[in-house]
Amino acid sequence: MSTVENKTNGETAFHGVSTGDTTAVYGQGGAVGVRGDGATWHGVVGISASANAAGVSGSNTDGGPGVIGESSKWMGVYGKTDSTTGGAGVMGEGVAGGPGVIGKSQHWHGVYGETSSPAATGAAGVWGDNKADGSGVVGQSVNGAGIFATSKHGPAAVFQGKTVVQGDLEVSGDIRLLGGDLAELFETRPAAAASEPGTLMCLDEDGRVAPSDREYDKKAIGIVAGAGAYRPGLILDAGCGEDVRPIAMIGKVYCQVDASFAAIEVGDLLTSSPTVGHAMKATDPSRALGAVVGKALAPMADGTGLLPIVVTLQ
């Protein structure tokens, strides 16, 4: 059953009620089917009490937009939600190949995202999430920056995980690497592929490396990086084979040393020792030239262990 009520001087000028599954108000026109004008409030208000239905629904069967919103001074379309379980103020969904949301602007941002939520919540002004193997966010520009990031007080950008740069990298400020040394990958002998960080390595005739095993060896090349509290700040030649180890050749690194041959003091020069993979104090200047691998940064009175050194091949 349906009823129609027309009031000329009350709150409602036109009122339609339906108690079944029929339409309370239906409008059909050559141009506009239904038009609502409001002088002090909304032109059209739609309210739904169903969890599976919309307050207002728009549909187009001939290629045009389902809903158009226009405003001369504010939002063309405004969406708001009080949901605490993931409901969105505005949601766009592309089912058959089109984008979920398109934003265009002639004079400002095509899409603008803003949040007042603190960092602890993990909320972002704009969030991109790809559920397959594509990019979460893509930025592209004809003449400007594809992606521009800036921050007043924090870092302009944070990358968590492997970062790939396909092209040149220009830096106008300082490069700060939190690791302790510059390392380069060297191919190892098969038996030496699992050499632990801190192991003193020497070259063989083929240019591969293996743990040192003789004193004052002029083939000593460096220490396997990554022992103790120091990690490589930069690793070079990352495109070489599989049986490789990062060898620290410049900077601070932890090295296995054997102080049983002579007590080590801060500043002592270190060379290879008979103990496999260990350095020792260079006590013979005549044999040290060309066999020094570093300088001790801490003392060790006796025994073996890891010692912080600065690599100074000479």
C-alpha cells in the first residue's frame, strides 16, 4: 500500500510512504527523474535502516556516472563514517579493470589524504596496499618528481626492506651509513664458504679467499664483516656469485685475534697468526711490511676472542 500527502504550509511539502516492497516515491522525466532543492539544508536526504542497503543509490545503465556531486564553494561529494571497524567515509571499487578511485584537479592535488592519528596507530595520510605482487604506491610525472617526500621534523622517507634504485642516485647532502666498515664480496674456496664473521681471510692464487693459517702472510686481504656490534656500512660487488663472503677492507670491524703470542694493546698493529682465521700483534717490523691488516681499538692480555679493530691494510 502507498499513500501520498501534500502539505503547503507544514514541514513536509510531499510525503511518500510504502509499507511493502514497493517504491514510496517514484519520479520519471525526460531530463530529471527526481529533483530536490533545499534553501537552508540538503536538497535530497536518503536514510536507510538496512545494513545491506545504501541511504542513497545512483545507477546509470548507459555509460555515464552513477552519481554526480557538484559544489561551487565546497565538496562535490562528501562522505563521513563513525565506524571503528574499517568503514570508510568514501569507498571506490573497480571490478572489471578500472581504478577504484580517480582524483583530478586543475590547480591542486588530484588526490589529497590527511590524518591526525599518531604514529603509534600506524595510520597514514595516504596508504597503498597491493594484495598481489605489484606496487603498493606508484608515482609518475612528465617533468617533475614521480614521488616527492618531505617532513618538518622527521625523515622525509623511510624504506623498510631491500631498496632497489634503477638509475642514477644524486645526493646533495651527507650520506650517513650506520654500519662500521666498507666491505666487498669475494669468492671463497668451497671449504671456506661458511667462514664466520670476524675471520681473517687471505687470497689464494685464483683470487679466492679462505681463512688465514700462517703468520705475517702478505696475502691477508681483510676480515669477514658482521661480527660483534659492527655491521657493514657498504657492500660492493653485490652481483658476483653465490659462494661469497663480505670482506671488510676499510673501517671498523670485529676480528678474531690470538693474544697468546703477545699481549695486545690499543694501537698495536695486527697481522696474521698461525691460528686459523686469527690475527696477532705484529712484533717483527721486518716481516710486518705488507702483512699488516689492522690496528687494535681495544686491549687483550691473553687468549683468543673477538677484538674491535680498524682495518688498515699495509
